[in-house]
Amino acid sequence: MNVNLLIDAIVRQTTVLIAQLATAAGSRAMLANTANQVFTALVHELKEQGLGNKVIADMFGLSLRTYHNRMARLAESSTDRGRSLWEALLGFVEDRGPGLREEVLGRFRNDDETLVRGVLKDLVDSGMVYQAGRGDYTTYRAATRDSVGQGASRDDERVASFVWVAIHRYGPLTRGDLAERVPAGDDALDTAVTRLVREGRVSATEHDGKVHYASDECVIAVGDPVGWEAAVFDHYQAMVTAICTKVRLGRTRAAHGESIGGSTYGYDVWDGHPCRDEVLGFLDSTRKRAVQLRKDVEAYNANHPIPEDALHVIAYVGQTVLGAEEGADE
């Protein structure tokens, strides 16, 4: 298996997806922190695979010292617990407004000054913070949402949909587990969880001194305009989970009769083709079959206790039509 070829191809396609989402409907999403998020997430997952810092640094082509410096900048702030130094500094400058360097350094006096200065430079270089003046009179102010072209923040229901999907797929989850799954602020997460529990979509139970959140079902209805982002996220993570599960099992080829994996098929049809309607309707007919199957399973489960060793099956299906973008449904 040519792992590097596969990784490079996936990264390229993922960047295409990110670029499309970042510019959807004329928006201009802020991407300055994306590289940091990818780096820290990769490091975390590589450590989960049992790799040490030296090996990980080599995989990124970094010296061990450079690797540690970068990790330190992205690590939790000693001043603002629960947030990376990068996030804490940006949040302070946004909330404080224009402020002198001395004020910033004073606010983060519990963090290493060299790291604070380095993160400030990163923020300025990325365009998320503006710098003016020199020496003791250097001031910092955050770029406004308008200046970076970022659209309005997602409303509570959109965040709640994300949280609902994560809890259903990976629950029971603690509040800390949830923060690792959904990249939203603390206030937004708390508001979403409170709303989901109040509406009965999520249950909250205490175990070993911690509250765990769970959800037996999660349905983003077809045509729901609010849950679109959560539905895309759910579909994407379902595909990734299937691939990762197969890789962990060492199955690097398809086999007849397997229950883990995926297949892709292509069809060329045109007006007058006897199979045109069947091919174009494949997604709709598959959705209807899946919905009915879910109803049948839920009806049976409602009258029978679910054993602890029950299998949780996640199926996903997608379809696109190339060459007919103008006439495709939104």
C-alpha cells in the first residue's frame, strides 16, 4: 500500500472541500488557525497510535526543538486554563480592543514571555491581529469580522445540531469529550447542551462524578435548512470512520460479503436513456429504503431490550451529477 500517495491525494481533495465551504454563498471564512488545528490534531492522533515526540517531529520534517516550540505555542495557556495560548491571546485582544504590548504581556505573565511574543507575531503575520507603533508603544488590535470577510456566527440551533450529531455518534460523552468533538466555544457548547437536554433530544446521567450525555437517535430531516452543516459533518465523519475502522482491522482490499467499507460506482446516461431515471433517482430511492429500514429497526427495538453487545451500524450514501451543476437541486 502506497501510504504517502494516498495521504497526498486525500489532503488535496480535503483542501478542495475546505476551499468550497470557505467561499460558499460569497462568504470568506477565516482560515488562519486551520493549519494549527490540523497540526495539533495530527500530533494528538499520532500519540494515540503510540508514537513518541522524536518520531512525530521527524514525520513532520521538524527538528525536535522546533517541534517542541511549536507545540508550546499551541499548548494550553497557563493564564487561561482550557484554551490554547494562541486562542487565549486572540480572545484577549478581541475583547480588550487596541492595547499596548505591555498590557498583553502583563495579562499573560504566567506564560513564557518568549512564547507570548511568538504567538503575537503569528497572529500579526496571519492577519488576525493588526500591529501599530514600535517598541514600548507597540499596540495590537484584532481584525474585525468585516475586515476578514467572515459571515455572521452560526445560530444556536446550528451548533445544537452539531452537538447532537456528535453525542449520538460517540456518546456517552462528558463535557470535556464533547469539546474535543465539536470546535465551538464554551458558551456555545453549554447553550447547545442545555437546549438539547431540555428538549429531550439528549439525556444527561451522572457517573463517577461526571455528567455523561447520550442520545438514542439523531435525525436531520431532508429539507432542514438549519441542520445542513451538521448533516454534512455527519456524512463526512461516517465515511472517515468506516475507512479508519477498515484500516485498523488491516483490511486494505474489498471483499464480497463484508459489512465494513464502501463502494463507488459511475454511470453515463442521457435524455432518452432507458436507465436515466433509475440512475438519477438512486439517491432518493436509497434514502427511502434506509428510512424505512430505520423505522423497522426502531419499532422492534422499542419492544425488546437492547443487549450491551449490540452492534451499532453507521451507513452512508452520497451521489453527485457531473455536467449538470446548473440544473442540480440545492
